[in-house]
Amino acid sequence: MNPLLAEFLGTMLMILLGNGVVANVILNQTKGHGGGWIVITTGWALAVFIGVVIAGPSSGAHLNPAVSLALALAGKLSWAQFPLFVIAQLLGAMSGAFLVWVMYKDHLDDTADPGLIQACYCTAPAIRNTGRNLISEIIGTFVLLFTIFYIVDKGEFGADKTPIGMGSLGAVPVSLLVLAIGLSLGGTTGYAINPVRDFGPRLMHAILPVKGKGGNGWDYAWIPIIGPLAGAALAAGLFLCMKAGAI
């Protein structure tokens, strides 16, 4: 499969299933209504599992501009490819969010709370505090990328010459990593830890004719973009320094 198509499809399915579990838990009259945080974090971990399975063999299953940035900083993804990967991921995230709307439209229509409707698309902080919300996203993404670097490290980051990224891990370790982050660190901001996971569905929330929706939270939207990118850069920098023996 073409790597960009793999990134598109993997991200689309990840968002469909990830935002789908949120919709199933919080929207009115669903079979999973009231399932709680454990169901949401488990569903998201399994959504990542599916995305990695689909995209891994062809692209390395980045599914996340923060992953692509970290690998570009490590010299394992060309900077010319970086924007193409991000565009494919963004379009995949938007498509996945569209499918969530198609799947849950009746339940979205039956839910009066605009905050719950928005939560089926994008993240929002439990307590609004710009500095700490940003730090939460930086820390969560740092844990994600720093751990990924250690799992994929095989000599020179993969002597088998296959694409370097989530796909080279095997899907199960990545899923467990995302589950751990969600359970332990996700309670503050909803652990976007992925710019397109938040921005693509937020765009679709703004575009789609969702009944009863409120604002799109654009004043907050930069945090789940800048935070994950900063966390990824810190993780890549620290790992490379340790690899080189500078620390």
C-alpha cells in the first residue's frame, strides 16, 4: 500500500473507533451509555491497535504528526515527506470524524448538551488552566514518544530498513502504552497527544450540520497542537542525547 494511503486509512479508522467509543459512552440512548472512563480509554487503545495493524506494514503507522516530527528530528523521516504524512493524517482524521457523525447521528440529535456533542469530536480540559493544560499535553506526548523510541530502538533504529514508527513495534505494545497514558494522565485534558486527532475532528464539528452543537473551542485548539509537537521534540532530543552518550 502507498505509505500516504496507509496513513490516511490508519488514521481514519483510529478516529472512527476512538471518537466512536466516546460517542457510545456519552451520547443519549446508546447501548454503551454511561460506560465511563475505563471504557473510553480501552476503546481508544484498541482504536490505536487497529490503526497500527492497517498502516504499519506500509508506512510505519505514525498516525500522528508528533510521531512523524520525532522521527524527522531523529533523521528517520525526510523533511520532504513530513508535510505529506501530516496532510494524509489530517484528512484521515477528518474522514473518521465524518463517519462518527454518520454512525451516531440519531444519538447526536437526541443529546441536548453541546459540551457532550463536542466531546465526540475533540478534546477540552477538565479544568481550564492554559499553562497546566499545555504541560499536560507535553508530558503525555513525551511519555508516548520517549517510550516508542525505546521500543523501536534496534541498533540504528531498525536495521531491517522497514519504515520506522509505530508499525515497527507491533500493535499490542503501542496499544498498552496509549492505554497507560489514558488511564494515568488523561484526566486533565483528555490526552489528545496527537494534533490531527484533535484538529481534524474539531474542523468537522465546525463544518458538519450537527444538531444542537455549540462553539468549536478554537481558543483552546492550539494546545493539543503545540503541546504534542513540543512533547515529541523533547522526547526525540533527550533520547538522541542519551543514545549519543551526551547524558
